Amino acid sequence: MEHLNQRIENYWDARSENFSKVRRLELDGVDGIAWKNIFKKNLPAGKNLKILDVGTGAGFFAAILSKLGHKVIGVDMSTKMLGEAEKNLRELKLFAEFKKMNAQALDFDDETFDAVVTRNLTWTLPDVKAAYREWFRVLKVGGVLMNFDSDYGDKNFLDEKTCARAEVCRRMLDECAAIKNSLTISTRRRPFWDAGFLEGINFSVRLEEDISHAVHRDNRCDYDSVPLFAICAFK
């Protein structure tokens, strides 16, 4: 498991700079506005929520949520991604706290957060069940987990319709495919497996199978063609 975690970390370290550039484009365009509206609609009522952004990457969600007035802690296993996140929020004159941390074993007390948010993370995790249990643990009663992800498990990353090639070279595609094929989550059909597991650990789940039409409209960002699902799970 530790070797696999390190391999995943190295992959995202290598992609961090180009990944960050795309997220900045996205943040400044129509899709950034769409994501802001999704959060405003689905987060618990009240201002100044304490929110955990798991797999924060280049700080995309952290920037939006900080702008909305929430206190955000972003965690990621990739040191270089965290560096990009810190740089991006500094340039935007926004604030969030960033920590290097394993999404499957969080260093937070029980019931710390009003919300946990994550995007394009669970498909890369060696132990998604452990991650979901951890996210349930650190959520306050009445809090919400918002997971946005895609079912990449049975997809071919060398298919041009599947992968956005502009920022990923062939070598990186091969490495990504090798990692994906080694993960148990790749054998699950999602998001229905996720919804079933979350309900089994006492979440109440609301599911949208594809929100790509709402948040993948910016042609500058070169999104892939795999549907992006949305899970809102309430504790």
C-alpha cells in the first residue's frame, strides 16, 4: 500500500504545474461560477463553515470556498500540488490552510468539519472504503460530503475521447493507466457502488449521474468525455 501511495504521489507531482494552469483558467471562467453556485446550493445553511477539501490539488475548490467566506483546510499527498495551491491562493489574495495528508487516514478529531468536498480523487485511492469512513468520522452530524468524480475504471486513457491529451504526455498516460488498473475501485461501477457503500455507513445520499453539462462548458480547459458524477451525502 505504501509503495502504491508513493507512486500516486509521484504521478501528481509530475503533473502539478500544468494541472495548476488549467485549474486557474477554469477558476476565472464560466465553470468557476458554476461550481460556486453548486456549493451555495448544497452546503449547510450558515456562514463561515469549516470545510475540508480532500485532494485539494492546485486549490481550485479551496479558492472558491474561501471566496464564499468559509474556513478551508486543503489536504493532499502531493507536495508539489500543495505548493501550487498555496501560490494560487496567494496570487488571488485568498486564504486557506494546506496540509500534506493521506485522505485515507486523516489527522483530525471526530466531527471537526461542517462539510467535506473532493473532486477527481476517489478514482485514484487505494482504499476508498477507508477514505469514506474517515470522511464520515470527521464530519459533524448534519454535515455534508460532496464528492465529484468519474468512473474511469473501465476506460482506455489512450482513447482520445476519454482523455484530455493537451496536458498529459504518452508516458504519463501509461503511468496513469497502470495505477488505475492496480486499484480495487477500478473494478466497481460508479457512482452506484459509492452510493450503496455510503448508505451502508449511515450517510443519506443524493446522486446525480452526470453534471458535466453544467461545469464543463469552458473550451479552454480541455475536459475529457467521461461523465462527471456528483454525490451529496449527509451525515
